Amino acid sequence: MKRHFAIAAFATMLATSASAETVGVSMALFDDNFLTVLRNGMIDYSKGMNGVSLQVEDAQNDVGKQLSQVQNFVAAGVDAIIVNPVDTDATVALSQAAAAAGIPLVYVNRQPVNLDSLPDKQAFVASDEKQSGTLQTQEVCRLLKEAGKTEARAVVMMGELSNQAARMRTQDIKDVVATPDCSFIKLVEEQSANWSRTQGSDLMTNWLSAGVEFDAVISNNDEMAIGAIQSLKAAGRSMDSVIIAGIDATQDALAAMAAGDLDVSVFQNAAGQGKGALDAALKLAKGEAIDKKVFVPFELVTPANLKNYQAKN
């Protein structure tokens, strides 16, 4: 009888060992509010899974460091890799490193340049950027009309230009402004502030010093929008005189909206993307087929529905 118990226990141990999964995660930057929510969402989700462990690394916005991290994951024999790319134009080498070793790789949040030619066992989990800047700018257009504007000027704060999301969100803005309903808006300035609150504040200060006139600030993310708000308030500009729009619906952004400073944001489900990426990676590691593109919808956030989002990101 004891021998039977010993065999059963050994079989259980083998099954547990076989089901254990190690996933290497390379994040573009730990020091980013949105990506922190995404990372923590992924980590918290993994804690509820039996036998799943994450090895999470900070690429510190360094393309070379991120490639080294992926190569190290490969050398360590992880079961799957998740990458939040530093530079979305530099993902081919990452894909090749994982594919050569036969290790599944999932890109999260930032769209890889090789999305349409990803190797087998690779996928992309994010939100469709075509929705983000479109929802944002359509709401800015509506608010300007509501304010009685028949001619309006707007400035655009762009994220890092090496990042596909920055390019796509900026194009979304231009596409909306090109429609008949919103063609009364003229884009008078567009510059990058690299997703940064500090750089957003500096850029706004420069525009104000140069005498740039505008009725709206359309920012590729909330952090730059908050920087713009800080600079405008420091200059004595009434927040009632300008529409401020961001994207991500971070906690800081929602606090700014509750204070009456931020008018528009777009909820990007950071934790949802993190969970989706981990689910995709684990399925690929088990040999299951999944879609190459997995999208988590964007949602418009305004003061009217603010309370629905205050506990989400």
C-alpha cells in the first residue's frame, strides 16, 4: 500500500513539474505610469495561477538591453517570452531570436513593425490604436462645437516618434480633423514630448513663450497632457479657456479630470492587456493556436462617466 502511495505521489510531482511554466518578460521602461499598471496587472494575474512564474526585466528604454534580455531568456530556456518593445521598429531581431529557439513570443501594448510577418508561435496583444486618437479627437471636436467655436486651433503633443502608437495616434488626430464635421479645427503645432510629463510641461512653456495661440491641446498620452496643464496653470491660463485631451485614463489623469483640468481621456485597459499577453503566451507554450492579433477595446472617458473608471487603471 505504501508503495502505491509513493508512486502516486511521484506521479503527482511529475505532473506538477510538467505543468510549471516560466515566462520571461521584458518591459520597455519600469518608470512609466501606464506600463507600471500593465506590468503589475500581469504579475498579480500570474500569482493566481498554479505553477506559473514570471521573470520581469526593465529594458530602461534601451534597444540593445532589451535584445540582450530576450537572448538571456532564450539561453535560460524559458517557456515563453513577453516583450513590451522599446522601439517598435526594432522588433525583427527579437522575433528572430525567439523563433530560432522555438520559444513563443508575445508583444504587448506596442505594435511590432513586423506584425504582419510574425513567425509561428508569436502574437500581439494590445488595443487598436485606430480607436484611441479617433475617440479622443472626436470628443475634442464635439466640445469645441459645444463651446460655439466655428474656427479653432489645436496643438498636438506626440509620444516617442520611434513608437508606433505615437505615429498612429497622431495620424488619427489628422484623420478626424480632415472630416467635414471637424475641419474647422486647424493644427497649428505638433511636437514630441516623448510620453513625459516633464517634457510636456517644457514643450507647453515653449509654445506659450513663442506666443502660439490655441483652443485645444491634443496629447498622445495623459502624462504629456498633465505636463501641459501644469505649465498652463503656472502661466495663469484659465483651464476653462482650453480643451485638454489625453489617452490612457491613468489615476493621475482621472484626478486631473475630477479637478476640472483634463477634459478628455481614453481608457486603455493596462491590466487587461497584461492578462491577455500572459494568457496568449501560456497558450502558445502549450501548443495551442491563437489569433496573431488580440485587441482589448479602448473606451472614451469624460467627466460624465469618470466614476466608472476611477478604480480601473
